[in-house]
Amino acid sequence: MDTLNQYEKYLREISKLNSAVALLVWDQRTYIPKGGHEARAEVVGKLSTMAFEMSVSDELGGYLEALERQDGLSEAQAASVRVVGKQYRRTKAIPATLFEQYVIDRSRSEAAWEEAKANGDFALFKPHLAKMVDYAKQFAEYYGYQDCPYDALLDEFEPGMTSRELKTIVEPLREKLVPLLRRLMEDGTPPDGSLIEGSFPLDRQHELSLRALRAINYDFEHGRMDDTVHPFTIGIAPGDVRITNRFIETMAISGLMSALHEGGHALYDLGMPAELHHLGLGNGASFGIHESQSRMWENMVGRSLPFWKLFRRDLVDVFPQLSSATAEDLYRAVNVVQPSLIRVEADEVTYNLHIMVRFEIEQALFDGSLAVADLPDAWNTAMEKYLGVRPSNNAEGVLQDVHWSGGMFGYFPSYMLGNLYSAQLLATIKREIPDLDARIESGDTKALLDWTREKIHRYGQIHEPKDLILKVTGESLSPSYFLDYIEAKFFPIYGL
Amino acid sequence: MDTLNQYEKYLREISKLNSAVALLVWDQRTYIPKGGHEARAEVVGKLSTMAFEMSVSDELGGYLEALERQDGLSEAQAASVRVVGKQYRRTKAIPATLFEQYVIDRSRSEAAWEEAKANGDFALFKPHLAKMVDYAKQFAEYYGYQDCPYDALLDEFEPGMTSRELKTIVEPLREKLVPLLRRLMEDGTPPDGSLIEGSFPLDRQHELSLRALRAINYDFEHGRMDDTVHPFTIGIAPGDVRITNRFIETMAISGLMSALHEGGHALYDLGMPAELHHLGLGNGASFGIHESQSRMWENMVGRSLPFWKLFRRDLVDVFPQLSSATAEDLYRAVNVVQPSLIRVEADEVTYNLHIMVRFEIEQALFDGSLAVADLPDAWNTAMEKYLGVRPSNNAEGVLQDVHWSGGMFGYFPSYMLGNLYSAQLLATIKREIPDLDARIESGDTKALLDWTREKIHRYGQIHEPKDLILKVTGESLSPSYFLDYIEAKFFPIYGL
């Protein structure tokens, strides 16, 4: 067997372990009885460690070294050596003892965050957060970077992205978005969102989400939707990508929107050929590109007028009490803009502003201009500046997100990039499928899915995000498409 | 770390792999989407192979060898060395190449059986069955035995049981049971079973089974019940033992009885201390003892008058159309005796006769007095002799059970032993808890559970079944308790 075969066989063995871990985790968050948690943690720990050890083994290192010098690799094989090799080197760069200590401190940090958030008490979390920042700084030195340590962290989530480049996107976006929001709020007439509030039995909401998933071609022969506390998407295997959802009794379509969001992630994963999974390229080009696929189905489809012209019938069928609402009413009701304190509840206009607050803070933490102790103030000040609202306590402020407690710095920009990518992609799609709206309205959502499969999904991680977006849209990422999309959509809704 | 610690740690690593495999299999039979099956088979294969390799490794052999010579082991530790060592030697005894070929031929045999059963065509299955018998004969030689090869197979399911001993139980049982059945059928007045037939929505049946499981103290913090094609019990971890169930729309309590049966298995598994699980002693004393626990809750509780005095209220609450049925009516309706062709549909009186047919045939296959080609005739003749019914085709005859296609010879007697053990145990229980019936009628099923936990469950595999039954009931296994139980129960029901 030649090196390439051995390498591919080795990756498949890792992916089998990861598949088992994914199912164990899925069960942990869906169906496991309480009494199973303790033993489960140990089983997940064992299999994760085995997969981790395989991913940093000298055996893998040997294959990579040989293949990096080998000619005649296919595009996918070469990408595999690049992507797997990069992750191999990043992981190997961290001394084992440092990483072990990090893992221990990280679970303490996550536990402390949970308690701190429940009590709105930043002081409880502060020492742990300081440790997490310190680890991330050390890791950044080990990973290496050109300009600044933060770039080394960003690269984990958005390969090839730098702080400098991100600023050239964020700043013009912010300059337009803050006044745009102010104009909507001060001069616009808000739509009536109360229409879709009331009492909506959870099992009916579940049924509605299933219908929505069918409407966007999520294939239940290759996935499922189960109820859980936090919605998520999880790939168990190339042909088995599951989502979970949660429903709020008073809100008719909150769960539906989550279903479309997670469904978008799942469609991306299901659109990658098994061959790429087997080469370790089955994770999506980046977190940002992944988010572009979920945002596209959630916002650009799910909050569009054509979708509600199509889907109103199902909504009314499931909730007859909404039968007097027109498609236009529903479209307006799902597009209320309201600056709020909580990121995960934010609408399309304000969402990116929440991210900017976090991005700004992360940069300042890593260039040394902001101390952990000063975080709450920095947070509240930025919220007021960009969104015009100020948290009255840290639970609805700096403590609201789990990410930092787990050492995930550089993750937040992915959400914003997802919004921007999806708008830029949509502009291209509308050029290439001029009758997209009419198709969606008539139930033909397949045209859009096929386009994303052909242009994005089938490449998996073969291309870095910047190359992919250039290849597909003909230009580099620009915030102008998102701004145009927001203006074109929300000014009419707000009567401007 | 001393050898004992290393040994225990090693067993825990195996049990983590087995726990992952159990969850993967549970999901395969419950929630996996169709597209997940192909990859899943490979993941299960990998982890099972890893666990298998650990269970026959030289490392484990070394620990066992050292511990077999070590003094001062606790009762549980010594039992662990005996049970794990026995399995180690049995597995090691089979040459690896022979076992690999067996595994391949076994999947072919299982597939052939499925097709043969669907077509009622024994000829399709015959060559595969012959191969399976031949493998089992070879394995028996490798395992070793005193009297006859069949003993080596029996020992897998009922440690310490021999063909000779089993005959001393089966023959007197058959001598009484065949005429007893004839008398019931010829002289008795059958109860009205049509009472609980009709149309019973599956989701209500599901609810009814949940209530029955709660009634017997199955703890949903340590388990769950999910719908599937064939009911089964599966231990994912010491604190997580799940059951599955299936429901038949026309039969009000068929699923309920399955729930009690699987619930009985699960209660046994949950009653074993985690310490025994960690020592590889968490599987029950034998298949027969395990079956005694499921039969106890299904038949001796679930088909008893006190239970229906207790549970009638729930039944009527779930199915108001049954409100005119008294507890006595229900008790009689669930105790119709009817010789039939299919084992899994058999009642308490005829069930053991189905097993005798299989036991007789297995013995004859392995002492060489019966050829595989002559199986259908032998089957049909025995069915007619013991049960008075003759299959009109092989699908409802010799092809009905999956066991032989998977090479499981010596398994069937466990079902009968379970029935006999449970009757003998019940006699002891009624001596030690004289007001058992009154307790069950009043909802106190905990007294029975506590008794089985104290006398049986907590020992796991520490005792061999014959020692356990002697210790608990004061005598060796005798069929007389079962015969007394059947007479005392069914003669009054049949007006004799």
C-alpha cells in the first residue's frame, strides 16, 4: 500500500472515532437519561483522546511529510495534506503539559462562567477569564503569526483571515450600519410583530418545523430533528447529519427560524461528497462560510416575502388562529428590528453590531490595550455606542455568551462574516437565477440548494474562504452587499 | 500500581468501548436515519474489534495469570478472574483465521435466513445452516467438554449447565406438561380473550406501557423506552439501561406485556452495583437467570389477578372503551392458552413446549443423529407431538427464529430455564413475603423488586446459576414449581 492509501486509511480510522463521539454527544444532549451522564463523560473522554492522539501521532506526521513532497496529488488530496497538515502542526505546537493544564482550567472556567452568569457576578468569572486569555496568548505565540497574536486565533475559525483585513470590512460596515439603524428606529414605522405571538402548542411547532425543513429539501433519510435545550447541527457521518431544535410556547415561529438556520448548516454538511469527508475536508470552508449557509436559509429565504407566500398555507394549517394573516403581514411580522441586549435574539440589522462589540473587545484584549477587569465597562460602553442600549447587569452584558469561558477567542467574527458572505452570495445568485423569488414562491427551493451545492458545498475545505468567495462571486468580500440588502429590505418595511 | 488495579483499570477501558458500541447499536435500531447505516456498520465494526482485541490480548492474559495465583482477593474480584478468565480462554481457543471466516460466513447466513424466511424456502438457508452447525462443532472441540459437544455450547449461555442435567429437567416437565395442555384444551372452558382486541392507538399504548413501567419501579432517570421493530433491553452504562418496545394496533396489551418483560431485564441490569460492572460481572448470572427476571414481571406479575386489580384503573383511563371490563375479566383475557406455531406468541403453558422442540433438535444435530437436511421434518413432527399443531410451511416452522442463522446453538434452553427459575423463585418469595399479592394489588411492587435485588441482582455474575438458585431457594432447579404454578393458575381459569 502506498503512502497516499495509508494516509487515507488512517484518516478514515480517525473519522470513525469522531463519528462515535458525535453520536455519544448527540445522545448526551437529546435522549440520555440523567443516570447516564457520569459514565458517558468518561466514554466521550476516552474516544476523544484516542482520536486526538491519532491526529498528532508521529505516524500521521510521517505521512504528511512524505505527501508534502509528493507530486501528482489531486486537488482534493493536496488540500487534504494542507488542511490536515496545518491542524497537525498547530496542535503539535502546543506542549502537551500546557495543553493538559488548559483542558483542566477550561472546565473550571466553564463551570465558573455558568455560576457567574446565573448570578450576574463578573467577579466570579474574572480570574478564570484572565487565565483563558493568558492561555490563548501563549497558544498564539506557539501557533505563530505575522502581524498580531489575535490573527493566530482568528485563523482557527476563518483560515487566512487577519485582524487587519477584518477591520477594513468592519469599519465601513459600522459607519453605515449605526446611522441606518438609527434612521429605522427614529423615522420608520415598525411592523406589527405581535401577530405571531400567543399560545402555540410545542408539538404543533415541532410539526411546523418539520414542514419547513421539508420545504428547503432537508432530507429526513439523511438526518432528523430532535428537541433539545439549545439548537445545534451535528454530523454523525457523511450521510447522517442531524439537527436539534427548541420551541417557545408564546412564539409561533421562533423554533421554525431555528430549524431553517440549523437546516442550512445541515444542508452544507450533506452537500459535501463522502470522498472529502474521508480526506478530512468535510467541515466546511470556514465557520464564516458555514454560517453563511445557515443565514441564507434562515434570513434570506425564511424572512423573505416569497417564502411566506409559499409557507403561509402550512403555518395556517398548523395554527388556524393565524388564518387572517396575509403573507405580507407575516413577512413584516418576522422582520421587526429592535436593538436589544442579547445577541442570540438579535434581528438581521442589529446582529452585526453585537459582533462588532465583541470583535473590538477581543482585539483590545490581545493587543494589551484592555485588561480583563475592565471588560464590563468596555462592553456596556460599546453597546450603548452602537446599539443605543446599556445592560443593567453583566448577565445580560459581558457574561451572556459561553464562548470566552471555553477559550474560544476569534470565533465571534464568524457570525458577522456569515451574514456578509450570505448577502454577497445572494447578489450573485440573483444574477445567475433571475427568477429566484418566483421559484421560491412556487415551492422550488431546489434551484437555490443546487446552486449552493454546485458552487460551495461540493468543495468542502478544498478552498480557503477568501479564494472560494472570489471564485464564486467574482470579488473579495465586501460589506456593501449586506448594506444594500438591508436597505432594500428594511426601508420599505419601515415605510422609508 | 499493583496488578489488581491494572486489571480493573484495563477492564474499565474495555467497558468504555462496549458502552460506545451499545449506544451505536441502540441508535441503529431506534433513531438512525436510513443514510447513516452504511457508515455506522463500519464504526461499530471498528470499536467492537478494538474491544475484542483488548479482551484476548496478552496484556489481559498476563493479569489473569498473575491474579489466578494471588491470595486475598475479595469474592467479587475472585469471581471476576474466574468469569473474565473463562471467556478469555474460550475466545483465545478459537484460531483467529477460523473466527474471521466464521464472522464472514455468519453474516451471509443471517442474510440467507432472512430471504429464506421471507420465501418460506428452507433450501435457501440449508447450506448456510450446515456451515453454522459445522463451525459450532469445531468451536465445541476447541472449547472442550466432558460429555458431549453440545455442553460446550450450552455453557456459553448457562454456565455449568450440561445436556445430561437439562434432560433430567426437560423430560419430567414434558411428561406432565403435554397431558396438562391436552386437558386444558379438551376439558376446559377457555376465557374470553377478545375483550382486549379492537382498535387501540399506538401513542396511547405507548403511554400505557410507560405507566406499567412506572408501576414496577423502572426508573426513567436511569433508562428510557423507545419504539422499535423488535423489543429489546440494552445496557449503555451501569446507570443507563434502556428498553425498546413495539405496539400492535389491534391488541390493547401486547405492547404492555413486552414493556414488563423488557422492564424486568432492565431492573436486573440496574440492580447490579457499578463495582460489579467494572469487574466485568455486570451481565447477569446467566441468560436463564436473566430471563427469569423478565418472565417474573411479565407473567407472574403482569398476568396475575393482583396486578390487574391494581392496573385496571390505568388501562381504563388510557382506553375508556374497556371500562366495562373487571379486573377478573382482564386477568382471564390475558391468560388464554392456545397451542400455536410461533414461539414468540406463545402463552405460559405452551412456551416451554416450543423450547423442547428446539432443544431436542439441537441435541440431535450435535450428537450426529440428525442431518440439517432433515430439520424441517423433525421440526414439524415434534410440533405435532408436543403441541398438536403442524406448520404448513417452513416460515412458520423451522425458519421462524433468527438464532441458528447467527450460530447461536444452546441459547434456546435459556428461555425455558427462565420460566422454571422464575416459578421456583416465586415459590420462595411467597414464603418470605406472604402478603405479596396484597402488596401488589395495593401498588407496592417495591417489596418484590427489593427481594430480587437483595437475593439475585446484587450478585451479578458472582455465582454460577446453579449455586445462586440453591442459595436463594434452598434447592436445585426443579420443574415441579413451574408445573404447580401452571396447574394452580390455569385450572381455575379453565374451570377445572
